[in-house]
Amino acid sequence: MRAKSLPAVSVPTISEVAAAAGVSRATVSRAFTRPGMLNGETVARVLEVAGRLGYVPNQAARGLSTGRHGRIGLIVPDVTNPFFPPLIRAAQLHAEETDLCLFLGNSDEDAGREERLLARFAGQVEGLILVSSRLPDERIRAHAARQRVVLVNRDVEGLPRVLIDTAAGMAAAVSHLADLGHREVAWIGGPAASWSNSQRRDAVTAEAACRRLRLHVAPSARRPSFESGLDAVPFVLYAGATAVIAFDDVTAQGVMAGLAARGVAVPGAVSVVGCDDVTAVRTYPALTTVSSRGDEAGRIAVELLGDRTVPDVRRLLGTDLVVRATTAPPPVQPA
Amino acid sequence: MRAKSLPAVSVPTISEVAAAAGVSRATVSRAFTRPGMLNGETVARVLEVAGRLGYVPNQAARGLSTGRHGRIGLIVPDVTNPFFPPLIRAAQLHAEETDLCLFLGNSDEDAGREERLLARFAGQVEGLILVSSRLPDERIRAHAARQRVVLVNRDVEGLPRVLIDTAAGMAAAVSHLADLGHREVAWIGGPAASWSNSQRRDAVTAEAACRRLRLHVAPSARRPSFESGLDAVPFVLYAGATAVIAFDDVTAQGVMAGLAARGVAVPGAVSVVGCDDVTAVRTYPALTTVSSRGDEAGRIAVELLGDRTVPDVRRLLGTDLVVRATTAPPPVQPA
DNA sequence: CTGTTAGCGCATTCAC
DNA sequence: GTGAATGCGCTAACAG
């Protein structure tokens, strides 16, 4: 065969450039990879000819020879969940600075699909970033045994991972509500398989107990969404909670909309707290939330992927409570 | 050299599998690419050995030989703009179905950065999808001359492109407002270099003239954002507009927040219309907007990229007005 | 059905 | 400082 099945456009190879420039292929190669090794004039001439011909080194071929091609993969559960885009953006930007190309995978919150993406990327990438993976620990370990894997928001011992520690922020949120005088607080959780969810739930539960608040735990939804927040509103009202803490901002927005639709004032009658600070400034009233630093996590993950010297790091990113306009004292101050 | 600079993990090659299975390398290759060509038992045995060794075909090498590697690139101005994630998600999902791997690029609304991404992807991909490109036509043409390019929301003659025709929806929005009795309408635009923006602006202008509405055009912002909507509110109020049409939903959200902060009721005092329908259902009141079908555009773009037979298609995706709760008659009905 | 041979485009030893 | 030869891992002709 040889012929590209469907040559989009004739792409010159190193040989053609060499011929046109009157040098050997090795010289062309060096002009690109180690110009210092060549006569300045030669380099200039080769580069000129290459530019004129529109020559671009074939990364695949180069990679075959060097063993590195600079491609990495990033898999997220759902690109359309506003938590991920800032992380993706930061990862892509930093990848570019490091001369890396970034494959994006969307698992759609589905473990099977995540496995398939992993399989597709295998042998295509030098490393993989798994964000909020829905896979069981053993599967993650299995994949990590075959290739460099960095985890985000997933705490598997022995693997490099960057964790956004929302526990502190969530605890602060509970504390903030307690200070405001709330005694009845509702918790609207996220996906059960999520590390973030269990971490947040535990923090909220612990702090609530500590501050002697009554915590009403809403039945957990399969995936965090505006709808799951909306659906939880009857539960909140029925429970008589004067404040609700939601798994994330999107869920919190749903709660706010549901409350507004029923004429329940926020924060007059019910206070609302979100998490992630991705959509919070855009709501009205502006949502009190927990900062989340997804962008930082994305950047660090790419960094970690490149640094093979550290096999097992556990980077914890702290978070803070960002008080805005959806939290206030409850309607009737308890004794 | 040969040795991978930093062997993540020893990856077996086709030769090792062949040796272990007691067959030739070609047989191993066939077991993966054209199993029907081989004896069933042989295939089973090879696959078994391969699986045990953890063999994964090296795509780079395969691509070098076949001339196709199945990598495509997708460049967007800003992943964090909620219009793009659904498009990206659909593109990724469809790419996966077609056995393609998708590189993601984020130009950050910057032409220079977009050029750099293009350069990086060159020679790495079989085709490129440029979404809402910020590049001048001639640059796009130049790139299209070197590799297969599909455009989304950019109308360059001679290139395959899929366009979300929001003009119809925007015109319908103006008409809807006119029917409601509005006479003074404000338009808050988006980025000047954007095809979508000029298209929407023209549609709004034309329909406003047709329905004899006074159109107040706000000074255009560099990029569409919550802030640009927020900032436009004084202009809207000063102009005495009873309705505003924003470039997109995010901008509209900013307008709604700015209005709410000033105690101006929506839609009681001022009606608001957005565009894209990406964040609109999540607002309160739910935003009247123009549907946008970004997901469809993403899927079609990947399709078009694969179908090299059609060099110049112009797929127009229609849009509709989605009336929700932010539009109502103006406070005082004009004569 | 399966093994043999050759070459994809490039980076890299060696020689010169 | 530069050219010739070799092999990266794989697939596709061509035999058998």
C-alpha cells in the first residue's frame, strides 16, 4: 500500500526537503531538532526550504523513533458540568506550554464508557489524567500499572493524585450557618460513586454534629444537576430546614429556582450554600459557595504527569467559604 | 538511542506477542485488524496471549504504516463558555463511535494562540474542526489548503461548514417582543470578530426595522460574559428600553442580575431574551431564549470531517425561539 | 490460512 | 559539520 488512503493534501516528507535543499535527510532532521549541531547557514537554508514547501515534521514518525510523542489524555465524567471546563481549560493551556497535545474524553458518568476511552487511549498517550473517575479502585490500579496515570478528585493510595479538599470549606459553611443561627439544615448530595461527594457529606455531617445542628439528608440523586436540586425542594420544605447545603453550585441553583417558584425568599426564608464557585457569581442573589480551584487542579495534574520522578504524591488543594448573598439568619431566631 | 526516554511501563511489542504465541508478527497483526482472515483458533490464541501480556497495538506505528491514525483536532475559543461544552461533548462522543481520538484546543479567544494550536496540531491530525474561529478568512483558507478543515459558525466559501442559523430565532424574538407591545428594545452584542454576532445583530436590526421598533445598540464588549451583561444594564435603563435581547444566555444572565440588583422586575418592568439555550432553563425566572443545537453542530462537524467526498458543504441548522418566563408585555401598554 | 519481505517518516548512531 | 546506514512497531503486498 503505502499511499495514504485519502491524502487530504500532499504533505512533504523529510526526504523531499532534503532533496530540495541539497542536503541529506539527517541534516534536515538536525535542523529541526538540534540546530546548534549544524552550520548556521545550513540551518537557515534548510528551514527556508522547509517553510516554502510547507514541511511539518511528522510527529508519529518522530515518536516512533524517539519513543516520545507528547500526547496525553484527559478523561472527565461530563464536559457540560460547569465544574470541569475551567479544569480542562487550565490543563490544555499548560499542556500547550509543555509541548503536549491533549486528548479529551467524556465518560458521560459511565464506568463502561470510561473503560472504553481508556482502551482507546492506551498506546496513544504517554499519560492519562482521570478526573473524578467513576471506576473502582482496582480498575484504576490496573490501568496505572500499564501507563502513567494521575488522578484528580480520587484518592487511591500509591498513585499521584490532586485532591480538591472541599471538606474544610464545607465545614466552614456549616459553621457559618450555625453562627447565623440556623438549627435545621438540609444536605443535598451528589453521585454516590464520587469521592468528592463522600468527602463533602462527611465534612457536613461531622461539623453539623459538632455544632449540634439537625441535619436532614436528602435522598441522593444519580448525578448532580439543576433538576436534582429542583426535586429536592419539597424535601427541604417538608423537613422544615431553614438552610440547605448542596453538593455543587448547579444543584444549588436548582434549589434556588425551586424555592423561588414557590415564593420562598432566599435568603430571607431559606439560606442556600453551593460548592465549586463555578456558576455562583452568576446567580441572583449571588450564591454563597465553597471555592474550588478546578483550574489549579488541572494545571497541577498535567505537571504531575510530566514529572515521573514522583510516583505517589497526594496534593491537597485547600478551599474556603465564599460568603455572598444567599445566606442570612433564619426567619425566626431560635432561643 | 531506541530506549524510551522514561519508560512509563514496559509495553510489549507485536514481536514479543508473536514469539510467545508461536506465530509470525503478521499473524498477530491480522488477529487484531482482520480476524476474519485467520483461523478462529489462531485468533483466539493470539488474543489470549496478547491479553495476558497486556499488549496494546501501537497506534503511532500503525498509523505510520497505514497512513491513517484517526486523530482529529477541535479548537474552540473558550471551553468555559457554556455554549461550547455541549458541542464538544457531542463531537467527542461521535468521534469515539467513529474510532477517532479528539484533541482539544482552547484558543482563549486569541487569534495568535489559535495559530499556535493549529501549528501544533499540524501533522498530528487527519483533520481539524475550527469552532467560532477568530482567524481571518485568508488564514483559514491557508490552513485548509494543508489539511482537511471543517468550520463551525464561520462562513467561508469553499470550505465545509456547519452554521447555526440563529438569525431566524433572533428575528422571531424581536417579533415576539413586538407582539407583546414593546417599542423600545436594546441589543447587547458579542465579540466583533464573531460570525454569530454579526449574523444575530443583522437579524435583530432588520426585524426591528420591519416591526418599526426603536433599537438601542449597546457598545459591544470584547467577549460575551456575565460582566458584559451586567455592565450594559445602565445603558438599557438610560435608553428607556422595555426589553433587551442579548448576544447569548450568559450575557442575558448578567443583564438579569443587574436588573434584579436595581430592583427592576423581570419580566414585569423589562423583558429579557438570550440566545443558545445553554444556561437558560437554570435561571430564575427561566430565560426566554433562542435554541441553538450546539451538540448537533458538533456531531455533524465530525461527520463532515470524515466524509472527504464533499469539499464544500454549507449545513445550516435552524433555530427557534423558546418562550419561557422572562418576556411579558411592557409595563405601560403603548397606544 | 499463514510466513516472508519491505517500507511508512523520522532520529540516531557511526563514519567521513 | 555532514552523509550513510539502521531500526522504532506495525501493516500490506506477495508467496506458499
